[in-house]
Amino acid sequence: MQDPQVQIGELGIEIPDLVDPSRKAVLDPAHRSFVNYETYFFADEADKKRFDADPTGSCGALTDPISKRRFRPASDAPRADVDGRIYLFLSEEDRSKFLASPEAYARPNYDAIEIPGMPMMPAPAPTPAPASPAPAQ
């Protein structure tokens, strides 16, 4: 998967700094934060550091990596920092399950994410393997 700033840059989209929307965000990894499955960009490292300390004030709705439910985290939401990413959870139970096997939940399974007002699409049925030719007699 391509880094999001590459695609955003190719499209010519300007992103405002999340902490100070009057400033243009810098689209590079040093000015980027990940929270759950969302990506945020900042004008400077100070804004990024402020956001990373407590993203709950400005991150908006997130998808819990375990339950796949959308929620708006409170400042006391359970949190885990794994591989440079921040993860926030609906419950301490979800956080514990995530930490037991973060690689199983760190990337989104978009088929399992519930979006209010949109019907869930069933996962595509697996394609059957081609039949093997009958053995020669």
C-alpha cells in the first residue's frame, strides 16, 4: 500500500493542520500521525506532538480495531501505542485483546467495519479451485 501523502500529493490536495486549520499541513512522514485506521497531518512537529499526547480532542470518530464499531473517543479512552501508531478503544477488554495479538488487528478489514446507515456487504464467496483432471488409467 502506498503512503497516503504520496496519493494526496499526486491529487494536488492541500490538507489543513488538524491543530491549527489556518495552516497548511506538511505531507511527509515526520508530520504524520496514525490513530486507529485514520491518518492525520500537521504543519509542524510541535502540533504533531501536541496531537499525539491526546488525540481525543480533535481526532473525531474512529473505528475500534476489535469490535469494528465507530465511536468518538473520550480523553480517558483505553489507549495502546504500537509500532509508531496510536490505537484507541471502546473498552479495556478490546485493548487487552488487541495487545495480545496486535498484528491481527493493526490493519483494517474493511468488510467488517460497520458504517451507520449503510448496509453491510457480504464478503465475496471464495472462488472454488479448478477441478483436477481425472487420473490416467
